[in-house]
Amino acid sequence: MATDTGELIRVSGLTRRYGTRTVLDGLDLEIAPGEFVALLGRSGSGKSTLLRALAGLDDDASGDGAITVPAQVSVIFQDARLLPWQRVLDNVVLGMDGAEEKGRRSLAEVGLAGRERAWPNELSGGEQQRVALARSLVREPRLLLADEPFGALDALTRIKMHGLLRRLVEQHRPAVLLVTHDVDEAIALADRVLVLENGKITAEQRPGET
Ligand code: ATP
Ligand code: MG
């Protein structure tokens, strides 16, 4: 079970299985408050499984291990979709009480001021990704879990999104665990880059250090 015991994120001996298939196999991980960690690993290595475990959204998997996360966790899923029948601002607020003003501010932060009343299908892919980011930030998470949030974007938009994410992280200071297939992206953004392999963290690098 995930418990709230302050800001340090700690995973120890985490095992996750789907049926008899073991995906995470005694994984250990710590993330400091405000630290930006990028997670690399082959397709099928268990990155999304780890994020779902951290978010407490993995009822379809079995296993054990201890997970400590802050109370406020936001997730941007790999297949992040906006609700098509809800306007942009409603997609950000998603029923949070009295959060309209905050929602407007978050949209402005991601460069979408004035688009509050638009429908999702009136937005480009990159704009929709920014709405997903605003939706995560409006909850003021202490841990932001992002599963390839820029996967579908072209190179130029990706670079813009990197700048935006870095700025927002500097402002709000959540710990971040970003899953990406892009090594350059990982190195450009993160304080620490991890590789998930055979159910464990097998490599670690701190960009900027030699
Ligand atoms: P990708 O980079 O392709 O997104 P990933 O590292 O995120 O891959 P996961 O989605 O965590 O990988 O999946 C890890 C393994 O667990 C895969 O072999 C996948 O087929 C299996 N798996 C994931 N979810 C389920 C599920 N709900 N039921 C059964 N098997 C699953
Ligand atoms: Mg995945």
C-alpha cells in the first residue's frame, strides 16, 4: 500500500506480476523531493507498470514490496486523452471544487490562455499534451509521474515542451519521474537517468557529472 510519510519517494523490493509473468522483480528506487528522474528501458520492460504501482492504479497486477509516496501525486499516462465532450478548462479542472481560477492560471502557464472554452478536437496534439500537463499541475503534485508525455509530438514541439516542463518544474518543484524512449530527452531534462531492465533498475547516470 502507498502511505504518506513526507516527501521522500521510496520503493523497496517491489515485485509486480501479471499472471505468472514477473515484470518487476525486487525493484528499489528513491527519489528526493524536487528531483527530476528520467526512466529509460525497452518496450515491455515494465516502465508503465512501475508508474501505475506508484500511482496506486495497478489492481490488475499482483506482487509485494513497499511504496512510500507523497499525498499529492499526478499522472500523465502514455495514452493521455482529454474527455472529448468537455471543454478545455473543464478537462483541466475535472470536478475539483472551486478550481476554475487555478485552472485558468495553469492553462496560461502552458501557453493556452484564451483557449478555455475550446473543445479538445479543436486543439493540435501538442496543445492537447499541454492541457494534460496543466491538468496535472493544477493539483499541485509533490510527485509528477509522466509516461512518455511527448511521445506523439514532432521534434520541434518536443523541444518546446521540454522548455515548458523544465520551467514548470522549477516553479512548482515537484519530484518528477519521466518515462521516455529518448535518451537525449532524458539527459537534457533530468537530474538523474535510470534504466529499467529485467525488473530492476540496472544503470544510473547523472547528466552533468562525469
Ligand atoms: P512500453 O515502452 O512499450 O510502454 P513498458 O516498459 O511501459 O513498455 P509495461 O506496459 O509496463 O511496459 O509492460 C510490461 C510487461 O507487462 C509487458 O510484457 C506487457 O505485455 C505486460 N503487461 C502490461 N500490462 C499488462 C496487463 N494489464 N495484463 C497483462 N500483462 C500486462
Ligand atoms: Mg509503457
